[in-house]
Amino acid sequence: MKMLFGVGLVVLILGIVSFFVPYPQKENHGIKVGDASIGVQTEHSEKVPVVVSAILLLGGAGMMIAGRGRG
């Protein structure tokens, strides 16, 4: 049961962090004709959707409650 509590704690922390920390994303746009290629690489940061963060929070809290055990 203590393992479930530990996993729940990690999921809960990930849920809290996902509200604030954006994750970087890169996209390559370009064309290739024969041996020549022209391209542009764009970078932007996005945050995890609020619904996903909320699910992580609730799931982590639920696992912690289920895994706290007795004694």
C-alpha cells in the first residue's frame, strides 16, 4: 500500500507542476526538391491543458488516500 501512496505523491506533484511549467515543442516546415532543401524550424512552448492537470491532481490525491493504509 505504501507503493500506491508513493506513486500518488509523484502524480500529485506532476499535476501541480503541469499548471506552471510549459513544455517546449519544435516543428520543422520545409520542402525538398532533389538535393536542395529549404526549411524553417519553429519553437514554441505550451502548457498542459487545465483538464489534464486537474485529472493528475485528483488521481494523485485519490491514490494517496487509497494507499495510506492503516499502520
